[in-house]
Amino acid sequence: MTTVSRETLTALRALPKAELHLHLEGMLQPQRVLALAQKYSVPTDWDEVRSRYTLRGFSQFLELYKWATSFLREAADYAALAEDAAVTLHEQGVVYAEITLSVGVMLLRKQNVSGNFFALRNVFRRHAEAGTGPQVQFIFDAVRQFGAEPALEVARLAASLHNEGVIAFGLGGDELSLPLQEFRKAYRLAAEHGLHLVAHAGETGGPEQVQDAIDILRAERIGHGIAAIRSSAVMNTLANRRIPLEVCPTSNLLTNALDIQLNATHAKLERHPLRKLFRHGIPITISTDDPAMFHTSLLEENAAALRMGLSIADLVAINRNAFQYAFLSDAERKTFLGQFPAA
Ligand SMILES: [Zn+2]
């Protein structure tokens, strides 16, 4: 494994960065979980929190995700989480983020979605206006295994908050649970209301999931999509139709998605297919997915890509891609892209 030099890290840090695949709940830091557990008088201690945050595989990740997010019970909790998230993103030089909210889970827990949304959105807005946090827009995510009807409700809520900063509708969860056909109606409704469309696909599922997300759901960007490496037809579709993949390397490593797609055991991060997908001409973006749970940052994901054999010039292109394929107005896009060093 080659190490990344200090000069290279400085160059990476100086690049304007955008997160396109980032779950707000995945930014729940151990300290915040502990504070929320105390607020709700749930007996736990630092040792338990730390041990739960030490991940070994997908089922443990789901376990942690369920446990940590069980302390997000009211608007004030989401506001506190947003406060942590804005500060963390700002520290890494992230100037723009499209943050995914697991609205499917909020509905399952019978929470007031718009109450939560306005509380957290206002925190991000305040930071953006003060120059202490990134500009943020939101993606409302449904959970695949919860079924078509709850997904439709998430799409309706996204549509009702479209003018308040929600720009896209997406789908996450277990790819092997229900076929994507079931979600056609929810995606159609979202599109009719002017929302952009994204979907998690080809993370642990096969390349056909990526093709279906494009053909059936009309997804404009694919979350993960690394299964495409197993199908030259799907790679060609992505490259020819300029459909970006939101690649999250460390997430793929820690959830075992990398092992699944490479049909390997304990594959190293250096074997991640990011480089091959990029060289195939697919628009690649890099994100962190659930950085607090995967103990990573966008800077570290960029450094990991260097260790996979990409150059600084490649990473400039990849970081530009994030703005190129962000759901921004043309004027905003131009402003962000103008901050890049001249080629
Ligand atoms: Zn995700």
C-alpha cells in the first residue's frame, strides 16, 4: 500500500468538495448517541457505544444503524444532529451536500416528518448563511423492504416540501427484498412534482439492479452501483448515458459489499472497482455514505482512491463530477466549478 504524501493531501484538501451520497443519520457520532441516550434515560455507557461503533460486516452495520437512530425521537434531536453534521462537513472543506434523510424510517416510527425536516434544515441554512457550513439540499429516501405504499407516502412528503429544499426522491434498504417494479408509482409521482430521482442499486445486489433502476425507475444517479463491474453492458449504459455512480469505498469495504461484488473474502480496499469504472468512462463521484459509522471523511475517501491507483488529476475530475452531476441550478453549478484550479 503506497502512502499519500503530505503535499498530495494538501492538494486534496484544497479542492472544493461536494457530498452527493450522505445519510444524515450516518453522521450520528458516538458522543451524540451517548448524550441522546442519557436524555431518554436509556442505560448505556461509553464502552457499549464504542463497541457498537466497531463494525464487522453488514448485519452489524444494520444493528448499529437501528440502535443509534432509535435515539432520534423528536425535532430537537435532528437539529442537534444537523449541528454536528454542518460543523464536520465544514471542517473537511465540503462546500455543498445533498443529504439523504431516511423518511421511510421516520414514518415507521410515526414521527412528524415535516417537523423534523424544518428543524434540521434551519440549522443547515443558518450555518450556510454564516459561512460555517455547506450549502445543503435534501433527498427523501424510502426503504425498499417496507414496501410500495410507504414509499409512495415518502414521495408525497418529498413533493410537498419540494419548495423548502427537498430536491430528490430515492430508495435504499435491502436490494434483495422487493423488485423495483413495485416502486414505479412512487417514482412517477416524484417526477411529476419536479423532483430528481436517485436510487441505491448494485451495492449488494447484482448489475441487473442498476439496469432496472435506470430503465424502470428512471434514476438519474445510482447510489453505489459497483455491481456494474460485473457487466460490460451495464458499464456501457452508464458511460454512454452519462449516469453517475455515487461511490463510497470504505462503506463498501465495511459492509462487505466489496467482497460480494468481487466474489472474494476480506478483499482489500485497493481492489475496489472504482478505478476500472472510472477508466471505462463512467461519471464517478466519491462520497462517504455513513461517515461516523464507517469512521471516514470525504478527504479520506479521496486519499483511498489515490491508493487505488488514481492520480490527483483523476481526483480533480471526480470532485468536479460531483458538482457537474449535483442537482444545482446552472448558475450555482458554474459558481462552484469556478472554484476549481484551472486545468
Ligand atoms: Zn446510502
